[in-house]
Amino acid sequence: MGSLEATAPIADDVPPIEMFAAYSKRLSQALDGCDWSIVAELAEDMLDAWKTGKQVFFCGNGGSAGNAVHLANDFIYGIGKTPGSGIRSQALPANAAVLTCLANDEGYDQIYSIQLGVLARAGDILIALSGSGNSPNILKALEEGKRIGMKSYAVLGYSGGKAKALADRPIHLAINDMQISEDAQVIIGHMVMQYLWSKRHEVVGIST
């Protein structure tokens, strides 16, 4: 799939409504190019994790780290809205003490892989969020997930980077725009969340 080019710099006199309409169009084009069969596979894997008690780990950098924390929250509580009924989800960027310890002692490229080595088990799910797909700590996390026997997904923008080949199931939206890449991470997460919400009666016995 060819990459959609980012827009040229916007002239000072372009009205904001035109800028926003163009942004909306680029986001829509990026989503239209997504392979939804892989997102469906992710949704089914997460439903299985919910039923069996497997863990789901999220990681990312910058805005993608914020998205990882956001989505872990959604899957811990939002899919069931009943205490104790969510997926065992963890956002690896969430603990500042752990992140700064590992970055200081072992290097920033290992802040996620070392956590996975302690917390994750074979059969768990890793969801890496990355615009470029080339962040060293994301690549090491995917490598560690493979060593452990996890199933890995990566939601990627731009060319997909090296993560596209490392992830078991890459979800690639070919758009050269970091903000839209990060938007897509949350949108895909929310799509899966709403699917799981529709299935919550299978897990916690609550009618939708």
C-alpha cells in the first residue's frame, strides 16, 4: 500500500475551517486504507484474553504512551463497567519510577522489554503503538514478546518501519502524519472496545 503524503505547509491566510476539513479528509483516507481483518483478529484475541484471564500489555512513546495509558484504562474498566470485570490490561509507560529506573540503569531502549520479561507470560498479548515503527524500545519490546511467546500487534503509521516486520500482526495505516497516526491508535482501540462491550454478556453475564 502506498503512503499517503502529509499536506504541504499551510499558508497563514488559510481559514481554520479549511485546515480542519483537510485534516478530517486525511484521517478518513488513512482509516479507509486499514486492513480491518487484522483489527477483527485483535478484537477476537482480546475477547479470548478477557475470558481466559490472559494479560494485555500496551506500550508507546510520547503521544502513543498517553494512548497506551488511555486504552489500558478502557479495557480495565470501560468494557464491563462492573468492578472486577475487565481485561487484565497494563500500560507499560504508566509507572514513572520503573521507567526512570530502567532508563537510567539499563538504557531507554529497554524500558519496555525488561518489564515484559518480568510481567508477561506466553499467550499474553502485546499491543505496540508507534507512528514511525522504528523506536528502539518498541522494537526490543516486540523482540522480547516473541521470546516469551506472546502474540504481538503493532498499530503503525508512515511506512510501518521495522516494527511492521517484527510484529506478529501489524495494523498499518500508511499516512505520513504523526497526529493522524496517533488518532488512529485510539480510534482502533475504541472500535475494539465497543465490540467487546457488545460481548460482555459472554464474560460477565450482563445484557447489552
